[in-house]
Amino acid sequence: MSLSKSLLALSIITASMASYAVKPADMMIVDGTVLTMDAQNKIIEQGTVVIDKNKIIAVGGPELAKQYQAAKVLDVDGDIVMPGLINTHTHASMTVFRSLADDVPDRLHRYIFPLESKMVSRDMVRIGANLANAEMVKGGVTTYVDMYYFEDEVAKTVDKIGLRAVLGESVIQFPVADAKNADEGITYAVNFINEYKDHPRITPAFAPHAPYTNTTEHLQKIAKLSQELDVPVMIHLAETDREQEEIAKRTGGKSPVQYMADIGALNNKVIAAHAIMVDEKDLDLLKQYDVGVAHNISANTKSAKGVAPVTAMLAKGIRVGLGTDGPMSSNTLTTMNELGLVGKVHKLANKDRAAMPPITVVEMATMGSAKALHMEDKLGSLEVGKLADIIVVDTKSPNMVPMYSPFAALVYGANGANVRHTIVDGKILMEDRKLQTVDEKEIIQEAQAFAKQVRETVIASGEAVK
């Protein structure tokens, strides 16, 4: 063989070997029951997910594991591998008030607002957010949407633990812990937004409390600023009888959704929490303005406010995701614990056993929630190019055995304690139920110490109830 032919043969062999060369990656999850939650809701048995830096670079069958060499390999032995859960509405720092006055009528005005006026501080917000973050990581939540006060303190805790979050600074017309009025609240929000607008995992936002607790002028100002600053607006909308009555007085009979549309405050930046008291016209407006809806079934049933017409929303193509509401409302913060109630209550409300099947519920907790945040290009499914926010759910606990359908197992059998591993932005935040980035024991001890203050300051005196 001539030298030139030998060189040609060598180059062909080298190229062939290169095509089969093992590629480097940061992490691989192997032997999983992979729920991609892509457009086809594809399930991959003995599946592999490959992560490099903070992105998913490959999703496939067992053969994929031979094509990559990763610094970290999680062999999950058939457990469910799925997109991280997205909690589309909560008030994280209120964990320190959990289980107070659970059954008080008109609780927001009679108990929560007076309680907050007495107890909310930067320190309380930090302690409560730390506790909430730990709970959410352990329950499989990788992104959450929060509205509260001192959101810059919440942001620091999110940054430390490694979660992803949309954080909205509350704006309300009466004096609160971090602002004397709505104008101060808006200023606080703008400063917060400017501080965190370039953070890789934190999206700062405006959070006007509700239409009836803000003036038309302030709602319009926030709508304008949100467009200019390109940030979300989260708001309680169509949630309570009081809201309906106040807005009807303000407008001569219009609904809160119609009012928001009329004043120019309804748009694709809005994440509307609850949307319980809506009619056909309201639903058409939510669809028209491409609003995201946060559905909070536990909180809404516990407060006896009603059941949002989610099946009708989905039929219209409205963006609907799942939330928990605050820990004084639902008491827990993982949407894994919401799944069964969502499936069952909507069957009951529609008097139809086939309504709200498990696959639809899981879709709302993942891709649906990503769509509600207008973040479906980055989150909500396990697809190449998306951010590596992934959870692994144990399928060998007694409540998960046997598993004939992973979707049914998740909705009707699973709870937050079944989550084994939680990964956000390509980093493991929990491995085999152990938090990796924060000290769980220290967080709980600090929350318990604050609870002692609550007992001494509020419960003993009874001053929080007016």
C-alpha cells in the first residue's frame, strides 16, 4: 500500500473512531423512567438525561449512557425522572405563621393583615424564606413565584440555596412593613428589579396585592413600568367576594378581570393567582391578553372560596399552572401535594370521572406552569437546550408500589417526601433526601426560635385578631 493510501485509510479510521468517541458531560442520570413532558408526553424506559453546565444536552435511552462520560452519574434504578415542579403562586416567608387561625372567617382582613403589621420584618422574611426554600427543594419544587415584602431578602435566600424564582415585591395602598403607601411600594419594587434584573436564576417582578387593594392609577403605573422594564406582574385576581363587591362599586358592576382589561392592566406580563370567580367573558379576556393563571386548589378549598373553572380554561387554551398559595393558606409548599386534589376536585366539580386525567395534572405542574410564567422556552420539559431543572421521584416506597402508570402514581399516590433528588440549573440541591447547599437543621432551629416570639407576642395576647 502506498503512503498516500495508508494515510487515507488512517484518516478514515481516525474519523470513524472520533464519531464514536465518548463525549464529556458534567452529569448523567441513568436508568430512569423519564417523563419528558414534551409535546408528545414521551416516556423513556431505562432512560438517560445528560447535563452539561446548566443545560440538558441529551435525552434518550440506555445507549446514550455509553456515549458520554460524566463527572457525576446518578443511577436511579427505574425511578421517575421528570422536570422540576413549578409553584406558580406563594408567599414563602409566611412559613413562620403556618397553622395559625386556620379556620377564622375573613381571615385575611381579621387575622393575617393585623398579624403582619405586628410581626413582619427583614429578619422574619429571611427566616421564613429559608424554611420555605428547604421545604420546596425537599418537595421537588425547582422554581417558585413569590409575592411578599422585603423581596430582596427572599432573593438572598434563593441565591444561597440555588433555587430558581420569580420574586414580586408587594404593592398595596395601606402602610406595610417596607412601605408607607403604594408609591413607596412601587419605588421599592423598581429598586429591587434593577438590582436583580440580570440574575441567572431570579426574575424580579411587581406584585400589586389585588385590584381592590390598589387604586386604578397605581395599577396602571405598574402595568406601564412592567412593560418598560420587561418584568412580570403577579396579582390576586377574581379570588374573593370582597374583591368582587369593591370592584363592582368602583366600576358600576364590572368584574375584576373586566376592570383590569378596561384600565389597561391586563397583558401577557400578568400572572393571575386564583381566578375563581370568572365568567365566560372573563375567560375570553384572560385568553385574549395571554394572561397566566396560578391555580391553587388546596388554598381555595380550605378557604371555601370555590373551584376555579380550570377545565374550561384549558379548553380555551389559557395558560394554567399549579400553585400552593402561602403556607398559611395551603400549609404546604410543594405542588406534588396538590396533584391528587386537583385531579379529584375537578372530577367532582364536573361530575365526570374522566375529567382532569393524571397526565393533564402532571402537565399543569410542569409545562403548564412554565407556560403560565411565559418561560416554556426554558423550563417545564426534559428537552435538549432547556435548563437542567430536574427531579427524581422514588418509585419503591410502599405508596408507589406497584407502578403501572407513572402519571397515575404521581397524581394519586405520591407526596413531596417521595422526591429523592432535586437538581436546579445543573446543580444538585438535594441528593438522597439530604440538602446539599444549606444546613437544614440550622434553618429549622431558627424558625422554631421565631415561632417562640410569635407565641409570646401574638398568641398569648390575642392581638392579631380584630
